[in-house]
Amino acid sequence: MSQPCHLPPLPPFPHSRPRRLRRAAWSRRLVAEHCLRPADLILPVFVMDGSDCEVSIGAMPGVVRHSPDRVLRVAERALEAGIPALALFPATPLEAKTEDGREAWNPENLVCRTLRLLKRQLPELGLIADVALDPYTTHGQDGLVDGGVVLNDETLEALCRQALCQAEAGCDVIAPSDMMDGRIRAVREALDAAGHQETLILSYAAKFASAFYGPFRAAVGSATALGAADKKTYQMDPANSSEAIREASLDIAESADMLMVKPGMPYLDVIRTLKDAFHLPTLAYQVSGEYAMLKAAGQNGWLDGDAALLESLLCFKRAGADAILTYAALEVAGRLGR
Ligand code: PBG
């Protein structure tokens, strides 16, 4: 794809007419190089406490936090629509948040309870869960904090305990997402030692310190906790792409099964770079802020929202993504199926 082209030069116009292939719908379809299928989509779902209830999320029209029983309904619809997997994100009640985020390894936490419910009822649906402390800490950082410093090594044990809890509850894919060092190896060793050799690890190999996470942080309640602080000492600088190669190499050496790039649309070059360099399954996360932009422009009539959404997702495939996490997975899968 990114190799230089060694083909003989094309005959010039008027002999060459690239428009010939674009003239009819059938030939455009015939020569389309990429396509978007429901099987390419992963649905992120926000889970909250309670039963039979949901709460809508500001800046994410059509997205809600669900109680676990409602997540099951959503999961059934996803499975029916041909979506292979769900990614769960908890909105942890304030009273369960602590300085050390210990709720992360409580086997009765929201994510673990929901994983067990889904795995029991829908064993064929893939389940993904993040490993990071931010949903559970009072300060909103992804790791343990000491004197304002987010600690790398000291957080490892907590993350391994969280990963084990989630694997035991039925999680198929553990996704260490804090962008700190040595995560993949530590989690792999902990999983293997506990007999979870088959549990997959999805490395958030290139996760950037991005302004596009705003609506997500509001949805899971980490925005208030974080306040004016940021995550720039561990998430990547949006200015960098070679660093993404180093990050991914390290995670692959530590045995990552899949890579993720996040956010998505502003980072398509990074997806292409990682895909070409490593040939590993490479996922993209169309994050909350991207979803918000597309929906807002659509609602204002400034864009054809439906068309722009489909185009944005197809472009992830063209850039080399094997699958895309998107809050629009259900609506898009429904439209693709028709
Ligand atoms: C945190 C996490 C974040 C997202 C997913 N997991 C945000 C953050 O780093 O604060 C953002 C996803 C989105 O914006 O949709 N581990």
C-alpha cells in the first residue's frame, strides 16, 4: 500500500480515463477496495448501577449509561446485528471511588457483574474491558498517585489484580489502557499464572493525550475527579508518530495480541504506520469527541450526519484498521444490514 509504485506509466489522456470505472454504480461497487461490515464494529457500552434504568449522556446524542440488565438487552441487539464484541466502561458510583482505586479489583464491581451476566447469557459475544484505574480513583488518574506523580511500577500490581478479576468474570479481551510502561508483560504473566492463557490482550499501544475524550470523561465521571489535571505524563503527545512505533514494538515484545490506536480520525496515519510495520490486528477507537462532532453537525443540518458517519468508518478500514470501536456501532450495523 505505501510501497512506491513500480508499474509502467499509464497512457495519458485521452486513452486513460479513470472516470470510466466510476461511471456506473455496478462498476464502482465492483472495484471498491475496502468495505465496512457489521463484523468490523465493536460497541463501547457505559454501565451504571441500578436495574432497569438508563441515563443519557451530554454531548453524546443517542448514547446512554445502562444498568447491567439493560446492557444485556443492548448486547442481544448487537449480536443480532452481527457485531462481534462489546467493550464495557463503568460509571463508578462516587462512594466506591478511593485514592487507590481498589474497587477496580472488587469481583462484585459493575464491570465484573456485567461481564458475568453477559458471558452466562450470550457466551458467543466477545467481551472487552479496560485495565486502568481512572474509573475508580478519586483523583481521576489512571494509576496510583504520590505527591502529584502518577506512579508507574507501583500501579502494576493493582492492574494485574483488576485484569484477573475481569478474566475470571468472563472477559475475553483485557485492554490495558493507561499508556504506562510494562503493562502487557505483567498482565500476561498474571493471567497465565492463573490459567487464563487464552485471554487476549489488546494493547492501547498508541493512545494520545487528546482533547477528544471530553464527553467520555463526563460520561464515566472522571472529568470532575481529574479537574484541571491532565494525563500528559503517560498518554502520548499528538505531535508524535515514530514514538507510536516504539510503543507498539515494546507492547508486541511483551506479547500483545492486538493493537489499538486512539483517537481515530485525527490519527489515521498512525493506524497505517502500525499496520504496515507490524501486520498485527490493529483496532481504531472513534472516541467520544469524534462521535459528538459528527452528531452535532448532523443535528444542525451542517452535514449529512448519516453519510458522514459511514464515510468516517470506511476511512478507518482504508487506513488499515481491522476493526473500529464506535458508539454508533448499533445504528451503523443496522444500516449496513439493510
Ligand atoms: C481511560 C479511557 C478514556 C477513554 C477510554 N478509556 C479517556 C481517558 O483517557 O481519560 C476515552 C474514550 C472516548 O473518549 O470515547 N482509560
